[in-house]
Amino acid sequence: MPFLLLAPQENGDSSLLVLVAVGLGLLVLFVILVVLLRYLNLYIQSLLTKAGIGLLDMIAMNFRKVNPSVIVRSKIMTVQAGLQDVDQRNLEAHYLAGGNVIPVVQALISADRAGLPLDFKTATGIDLAGRDVLEAVKTCVNPKVIDCPNPASGKTEVAAVAKDGIQVLAKARITVRTNIARLVGGATEETIIARVGEGIVTTIGSASTHKDVLENPDMISKTVLSKGLDAGTAFEIVSIDIADVDIGTNIGARLQADQAEADKRVAQAKAEERRAMAVAAEQEQRASVTENRALVVLAEAEVPKAMAEALRTGNLGVMDLYRLRNVDADTRMRSAISGDSQSEGGSGGGSRTPDGKA
């Protein structure tokens, strides 16, 4: 009896184990199927192009937070282009560093085809520095043209003044080629534009007349090119062409007119100052005359008093007084005839009697 009871239990355990094994097998098959569906296309591309990246490597990239599609595509491009110094580890390291892997590989292929000395380390350094390495290679192969001044700044021409005071407006077009060796740490296009603008202003300013600049506009480009303005920049200046030269305003005449206007204002201010001083002096003189007249009136007022005192003391007789009055009357008459009213008013005080009556 015990053996009969144990037999069905063993059959149940074996069935359970079989079900578990089948489930695990199905799970493994499902995982494999998912992996194949996700990485099969990339694996086939890697296999056919001999990129050397296996299926397990792709799965491991996923765990390392690396996009397998980017690495496989980049590796395929390097293998097809015949670049030997780029391996899978370098590509993954650049991806994890935050770089743009595919543009770097494209730049390496373009530089290799153009015969430019660019290795993977330099290209990744340029990319991590924030520069567009692919655009740099394209500019190195196909030079680009920069306008001076930059139209984005709102200016269309560089203004300078010749020695004769005439303003000259110039516009230049700078052809530059990228210098890959100085791309990291080199100055940008704004520095090139600023230096060329400064050279244009200096050249025009050193010209004797504006006619010299109009006759020989190439003197500007020759002078600017001879200064080596691309030193310390990420570019090499191929040529500087003067696209347009115009005549502006007569700055010298305007400055002279402004100076003359300023001188006129200064002269007017000085004249007004002198006029004010003259008016003040005149007022002072009038006050002095009035003061002196007051003193004369005071002195004339003392004459009757002196005559009265002389009569009282006997120093002046009555006949003397009458003779004085006759002389005074004669003087008044002569003054009235001649129209000299001032003499009449001035001598009126001497004809007074000691008691103050006429």
C-alpha cells in the first residue's frame, strides 16, 4: 500500500519539473527572439561588412549605456573607408564623453580622402571643444567667404576718413580656410572680421587723399594681408577682396564748421562778458557822478550860511552883497541869452540873501 500511494506523487513532481523546464525554455527563446529582433539587423550589417562587432558586444553596449546603432554604423564607415586607427573602444569612449561620434567619423573620412592630417584623437578633441569638426574639414577643403563687416551686426560698410577729411566707405570679402592645427583654442570668425576692419580703417586713414583709395582699392587688401591678421586664429586667410568703395560725407569740413561754431559761441560769450563789465562800470560811474553832485549841492548850501556869518561879523558889507547880487544877475542874464541852463542852475546859490530869500 505505501508504494501504491507514492507512485502518483512522483509522477506529479516530474510533471511539474517538466512544466518548469518548458517555461524556462520558452522564456529563453522569447528573450533570444527579442534580442534577435532588436540586434539582428545590426549584427547582419556588422557581419557582412566585417566590422567585427558581435551580438554579445551589442548587448554589452546596451548595459554600458551606449547606443549600439551609433557604434555599429560608425565602425562600418571606418572599415569601409579603410581607417585602421579607429576601434570600437575609442568610439564608445567618445560616445560616453558626450561627443558626436558619427560627425567625427565622417570628418575623418573626408580628411583622409582630401589628404588632410587629421587623426581620431585630434578630431575628438575638436568635437568635445564645441567645434563642428565636420564643418571645419569642409571649410578646409572648400574655403568659405566672410563679409566684413558682418551683416548681422547691422553695418554694411566700414567707414574711415582719409587725411583730406573725406569719408570713405569700404566693404571687403575675406576668403578663409580652416587651420585644423589651430582649431582648438584659435580665435573665431569675429576676430578675423575685427582685424580686417581695423586694417581697412588704418589703410584709408594713412592715405593722403580719398582719390588715392578710389584709384587703387587693392592697396587696402595688400596692406591688410601683409599684417598677418590670421595669427592666433583658427583660420588661414586666403585672400581679401575689396568688394565696394564709396564716398561718404566730408568729415573734415563738418568738423571745421563745428569748430567755427564753437569758436563763435566762445567769442559771443566773451563779448557778452565784456559788455556786462562795461555796463557795470557805467553804473559805477553814474553812481560816482551822483555822489559828487550831492557833495556839490552840500557845498553850495554852505555858501549862504557863510555869507550870513560874514554879514553878522562885519566881514561883508551890504554894498558888497549888492554887488555880488548884481554880478549874479548879470551872469544869469548872459546864461539865459546863451541858453546855458546849467550855468544858471549852478550859480543860483550865490544870489541868496542871508535870510534865504532871493
